[in-house]
Amino acid sequence: MNWSRHRVFVKRINTCLSILDLITAAYLMLLSLGLMLGGLIGGIARATLVGVERIDTDYIWIQGVSKEYLALLPEWENPNII
């Protein structure tokens, strides 16, 4: 094989590898975009939001908290802080 045929052969190999690299990069970009959107949608769907239901002068009622978490909290005593 002379040098000009070898050079053409190497150029063709490099071109094929470059195209393969672009296809792989595009595939990975689409895959990562899908995973990111899936995580975002799943996080929004599974998130538990804690909020205030009602505020009184002495008490605050909260919503969205599990009963197990509420059982861990100590009994609250009203210290009448002014």
C-alpha cells in the first residue's frame, strides 16, 4: 500500500470515528435529558409538602407531616413567652 492510499484509508477511518463520536454524544445527551426530566417529574410527584394549616395565639397546626415524625417530637409546654 503506498502512502497516498494509506492516507485516504486513515482519513476515512477518522471520519467514521468522528461520526460515531457525534452519534454517541447525541445519544448520551438525549439519555441524560430524559433522566433529568424523569427525576424532576418523579421528585415533584413524590414530594411531601409541609405547611401551616392554622395559626392561633398559642398553637400552630401543621399539615403534611407523618404520624411517626409527630410521635418523635417532645410534648410542648406553653411557657407564655411574651
